[in-house]
Amino acid sequence: MRILVVEDDAETAAYIRSSLAQAGHQAEVRANGREGFLSALDEDFDVLIIDRMLPGLDGLSLVKSIRSAGCRTPVIFLSALGGIDDRVEGLEAGADDYLTKPFSILELSARLGALTRRPPLRPEEETVLKVAGLEMDLIRRKVTRSGRLIDLQPREFALLEHLMRHSERVVTRSMLLEAVWNFHFDPRTNVVETHISRLRAKIDKDFPFPLIHTIRGAGYSLHA
């Protein structure tokens, strides 16, 4: 894999690059957020490893910026900030995984492998999802309902995509935490409820009927 490491601590960056090279990967290092932003958009990488506390452009802002620019390369945050709120904040910014320092290079390698094993987009005919006038173009990252463009943040897009792929079925809170936030535990926050509320305000408001339904005691379902 070709991996971009955005890390301002020279010793840590050298250790990651050397360890990844021994595992057969090619790692490039950028020492600040602005250089990382330009490289992430201008070059082809399989995974981005990003520190949160960066000079020039902090890690959260970096990830939000590349996601807004359409970059879908998997991101792993690598940070000394390891609290639940820190991890939730990082994942909500658009990261796919979060690893706290100090870390094991074996765990980092395992997480890299897990990210790259995720299935690619389905065949071309399935890159546009449609449910009752709601349409999601997975290639152009565009969502419309009855022809009206709906602007979504990266995490909102991922949440809606999961609901649309499982339309007519009940999706539990735990399923959403794992699929959209990569949490394999309950972080004891209202992150799912908050994002569902935001989605409803964008997807259902001012339309004749709702598409996102709460199934009491079970989860959520998207259907006409």
C-alpha cells in the first residue's frame, strides 16, 4: 500500500515509516496539516494516517477539508487524545478509524489491513441508490429528493447511504455505530440520534411525507 503519514513529530514519523516499509508498504511523510492537505488531494494514496495536533492545519480541520473536497481515501487518526469525546469528534470529522498513542505497530498494521479489505463500490448500475424519490449518487457524492439538491456532511452522507442500502428494514443503533462510526462498543453518547435528527431536517422537512422513521425500541427504518 501507498500510505500518507501526516505527523509533525519527526521521531514518531520515522518509526511509522520504517515499520510500514518493513511490512512492504510505501509511506510518505508530511510534517504539517497544509502539506498533508495538498498531498491527500493531489496524489494517490491507499490510506491516510493523520495526527490530530498538527501545525498549520490541525488534524480535524484537515480531515473535514479533504472530505469536503471529495477525497474518500480511508483515514486513521493517530492521536494522544484518547477520550471518548475525542474519538467521537475525530470520527464525526470524517475519519474511518481512531488509534491512540502510545500504539502498537502491529495494531496499526491490522487496522490498515481492515480498512483496505472493505468491499469496493458495487457495479456501475448500483452506484446510484434510489428510494421513493430520494436519490444518492455514490460517485459524484450527490443527494437529491424529488430533484432538489440536499447538502450533506460526510458523516451524514455515510449514515444515509447505510439507511438507503437497508431500506424497508430496521437498522439498530448498534448497527449504525459500527457501520458509520466504526464503533464496536457503545460510546454512551447521542451521536446517532443527533445525526438522525440532522438528516430528518434535510431529507424530510418541507416534503409531503417522511422517509426516516423511528421504530420504537428497535432502531430506524428508511421507507416511503
